[in-house]
Amino acid sequence: MKSFIIPMCLLLMTMACSKKKGPGDDGPGSKTPPERSPIQAARGATTGAAITASIGAAGGTLSSADGKITITVPAGAVTAATTFSIQPVANTLRPGDDASMPSYRVLPENVTFAKPISVKMKYDPAKLTTGAESSARMAYQTADGKWKSARATLDMTAKTLTAEVTHFCDFCFYDQFQLFCDKATLGKGEVSRLSVGVIGVKEETNELLSPVEGEVLEQVYGQTGKFYRDISGVEVLSIKNWRIVQGGGKIVPNGNVWLMEGNANYTAPDNIPQIQTAIIEVTLQGLKGIPDPGAPGGMRPMGTLIMRKEIKLMPEGFITLRYDGADHTFTDGLTGQVNGGLTGIAGNLNNGEMGIAINVGSSTAGAFSCENPQANNGKASITWAYKKGNNPVFASSMYCVEEGGAGIPKYSGGTVKIPYIGIVGDYIEGEFNGTLYEARATSENCEFDSKQVSIRFRVKRIL
């Protein structure tokens, strides 16, 4: 198998050239965009501790703390013991997407290795928004902030991308094509706008190309999509077959600025009896191949790409609690009340087998830290009650620690966020992501088990 060596982090030589007018220079409506400049962004700030190892002439390996990136140094790549390190950094290619597309700084940066070093990144296919792994690629950022595409081998069995490099810098993986929507959660009859986006690549230089000003629909893509643009005839020959795979509702395709059916409006069904997921699909045809050293002929064939987007469909009122990978949905006895500087939300599940209550010391929207809520004090509390076997169990945002023989109250570091409080008959909406504490049944002291939970709620206000 032929290997490719990538000269990472080397500054490009400045080249003078004359630009001829191309088919895209006439702007939107020509089906091809004008020439674009390389993506250039500030290098990401560190977001975690570095993992280091001393590796000598015999070679060795080093993995990040989360195991998502591994470097393999072959024998002879360095002649003496060298300190290697991997550190998570903010992703400046996709700002705000660090959880789904993590970025890492690999050091030493200003060293040319005698032999190529393998950089292997693991990806989670569930976090790829395209619904197809075949468009996953690896990117790296040069010392001057330019993002480039690495010639990486895709292994869909191991869920990895691997590049052979002789220099280090910042690495991340990305989807070349993505299906965006402006609303990922809908109630009955609500509409979400979808749009196909792409990161362009100038394959002869590996540069990722920024959009021409005005091409990216920020109201659809948001901040995390600022380096994506509406797809044009440069990347595909046709976009068609917008359809609803599951979930009901209605899909209406419409054209983008490049005269391609790259956008669509999805309308949720009028009846949503329970929380469910709608899946929207669109087909791209005539895609170029992606350079891939592990593919036959060094090119990963694309041709046709089917992209999917999941949209949550919500009933009129709900409270969901996600714990240990399972979702619990409360739809019984839902109440939302605002009175005397206090807001209360509550609900039950399975005839009272599980219950939850959220109290906030405010009558207006905002973000509230956990403590003991009193009228207008801006604090919040959460209580979750359920059965473990035949025994009732209580978990709360409050716990205690023993100091000097006395129990001192402590509180979860999570925050209750309520972005919307409607009038009576309207809804109270919000969420909580953080820790709740369950008292141990076998102990009378301040001993608790921590539970990481995610709570979302949309409850009709009755008072």
C-alpha cells in the first residue's frame, strides 16, 4: 500500500499568479461559487491537561486521556529520547463543536521526524451528522492558522482516520458534507429549515476553503457552521430525494442561491402523542472522490451520498430525565406554576413510580444556580423520587458533608436554565445538566452517590 507523507505545519511559499475569470465569478445563480480563500483562524486555546511520554529511538505510542487520538512513533523516527505530548484544544474549524469533533495539539511541533509518524483519530459515527461515514476526513492547522485536509485512511470497521506525518500541530476530524437545521426539536405543526452545507477543499494544496461573504446562511447554520456554505455544482451534480424516513410530517424542498435543491422545510405532524424522532433524508449524487491512501488507487470513491438528520418531536407537555444512557419521560400530572416570586415544575411517570420537582426562586426567565430557592432569590432545587425495588429513593441537587460532627449543606454545581416562561395557558421551558445526589440507604451520615443527569422540560403553565 502506497503511503503519503504530509509536511505538516510548513508555511506555504507565497506565489504570485494572475486570476482569470471563471464560471463562478458571476456570483449566485451561476451554480458555481467564486474563488475562495483558505480558512484561517486563531489556534485553539487549551481545554485540558496534556498527556506526555518520553519516546526514544526504539519508538513507542502515546494516546490522549480520552483515547480518541493515538500517535505511533516508529523505530528511527527520532535518534534520542524526545518528549511527546497530546493536549485537547478548542476546535477553531468548527467552533463550539468540541464534544462531537474534538481537536488536539500534538507536540513537539517544530521537529522534522526521520520517519513518518502515525496519527490515528477515533470518531463516533453517532455524532456524524451526515448519516454516512464515507465523507469523514481529518484536518490539521498550520502554524499560521490555516486549516488543511490531511490525506487520511478511513477505517469504517475500527471507526478511525489515520494519517502519516513528519511534523506535528493541531488535528481534528470533520464532515466534508453536513445537513444543518435551524431547529432540532419541534412541537406539533412547527417548522425546521434544513440546508446542505460543505467545506470546500483545494485538493492540490489541501487547503480548506472559506465561504464567500454572504453564502453561509447564519440563521440556519449558526455559529458552528460559519465555515460551511450552501452546496453548489462544484461539489455535486445533483441533490434530490428529500424524504421523511420516519416520524411523519411534511417535507418541501426548495432551491438555494446556486440553483440547487439544497434546502428544504420540514413541518412536524399535527399529532405527536409521545416523544419520538423524525429522520429526514436527502441524496447527493455526482460527488468527487476523496484522497485516501488506504483506498484502491489512493482515492476513496464517493459518487452518491445519503445524508440524514434527526429531529426530536415533542408532545405538548413533557419532562425528560436522561440518566445512565436511558431516557425517562414524565407526561402524567404535569404542572407549571408561577406565584409570589417562585416557579415550580413537576411531573410523574407510571402512576407515580417516578416523580420529579423543580423549584426556582424567580418568576422570570434566566439561569439559576442550585441552592435553597426562596422568593426572588434566583436559586433553584431539583428533587427526583423513584423506586429501587420496593424501596423509595430520593435524589436531590442538595447534599451534605460532615464537618466537626455536623452536616453542612452543599449543592450541585449544575444550573437550571429557563429561557422561556409564558403566560397562563402557555409553556414554561428549560433544562438542567449536572449532578444529583442520592442518599445511601445503608447510611445515616452524609454519604451520597452522584448521578449525572440531563433534564429537559416543556410544561403548560396553569397558574
